[in-house]
Amino acid sequence: MSELSFYFITALLYVVLAVSSWQRALQSRASPTPMTAVVPMAWQRGVLAVVLCLHAFLLVHDMLGGVGFNLNLGTALSLIVWLTGVIYWIESYWVQVGILQNFILPVAAICVFLPYFMREQHVLTYANMSLFKSHLAISMLAYGLLTIAALHGFLLSVLEKRLHKGNLPVLLNNLPPLMSLERLTFRILFAGFVLLTLTLLSGVSFSEALFGKPFRLNHKVIFGFIAWAIFGFLLLGRHFWGWRGRIAVRWLLSGFGFLLLAYLGSKFVLEVILQR
């Protein structure tokens, strides 16, 4: 079996899950209990667990299969989408997130192939690889959580506009209640903010041990701290002034935009535009 076959099988399983989940969601509109579409069936949870394990195996192969520790743009995108899927899978045992998870599945099917077709080697070799891997794990968890928070924020914006107009799309009928979704979004945002804080602190405090050079203020660090400040101010606004709705969504998406610029934006410029 060729190497590409494993990527194809993993992507195909994501597609099967996506088609099954969306069909169930669409059929549920005629059901007297539409919220059942939001709760994943046991076999779907099981298959998703398998496909996430396959995806994780491919990611480990892509990152560690060569010399050193490879983390190019394609692998980074695939890793973030995988983390998002894992977090949704865990959430599904406590919160009804089936429809939200459905949006991730087709994206994951595409991102599985990115490390294979974007083969540019971006090998990372640092003085203390154990410390660096811990730093990387925390940062990726932060990106995964904040990605989910941003997706929730986008959905909150769409839901609020559609509810005001009274023409909610059929596909969004089975989402959790608006207030529940908003509370869940801020819980995820807070967890992501804590991990982002640890990421920035470890990067600044242990720069010499992590990267083998003193801390340097560059565009990536600046964008990262701007995103951190926006998320922190949003959480303060939520706690002290009760921010919600459009103002909260605008701050959330603005912070996520700067976070993308800090990490994926700089990787895109270096690897795709500058070919470094």
C-alpha cells in the first residue's frame, strides 16, 4: 500500500462521517425531536475516534519521519484542524455540538492531504528539544481552542443576524440555544487564553533554552501579544461589563485574526512567498 493511500483512507473516513452527519441533520427537521441530530450516534463517535487516531499517526510521521522536527505550513494547518476535531470529540460527551462538529469534518478531509502535497521541509532543531516540544504542545492546544472559539463566534454572529430577520437557515436549526453556545464559547476562550498566556510567557522567559538565542521582538511576537491583549480585554469586558452579542464577536474575531497573522501568516510569507 502506498503512502498516499493512508492519507486517502483517512480523508475518505472524514468524508463518510461528514455526509452521514449532514444527512442526519437535514432529515431531523421533519422529526418531532430535532435535537437528536445534534447528538452524535455511538458508531459516529467510534469512527471519529479511529479517524482522529489515523490522522494523528500521519501527523507524527510528517513531523518526525525525517531529520529533526518538521513543522511546515501544511503540517501546522493539519495539526490545528486535528486538534479542533479532538476537542469537539471530547466536548460531544458533555455538550451537544454535533452540528458544530459537522462543519469541521469536510475541512479536516482536505487538510489531511496538506502535509503530503506541501512537502517543503521546515526542520526545527533547538538546544532543548524536550522543552521545545512542551512549548509547542501548549501553543497548539491554545490555537485549537481559540480556533473553536472563533468558529463559535462566527456562528453566533450569523445566528444573531438571522434570528433578527426571522429566516434561520435549515442547517442551523439544530444548533444549541444561543445563550448556551455563547457561554460555551467564553469557556473555551478562557481556556485558550490561559494556554496562550503560558505560550507567550515560556517563549519570552525561556527563549535561550527553547530557541538557542535571546528573546527578540519580531512581527510574530508583536502580533501574538496583540491577540493576547484583545482576548484578555474581551474576557474583562465580559466579566465586568457583560459584553455579549456583536461587540463580543467583533473582539473575538479581531483577536483571532491577529493570532493567524502571528503564526500562520508569518509561515505563509516565509514558506510560500519567500520560499525559505
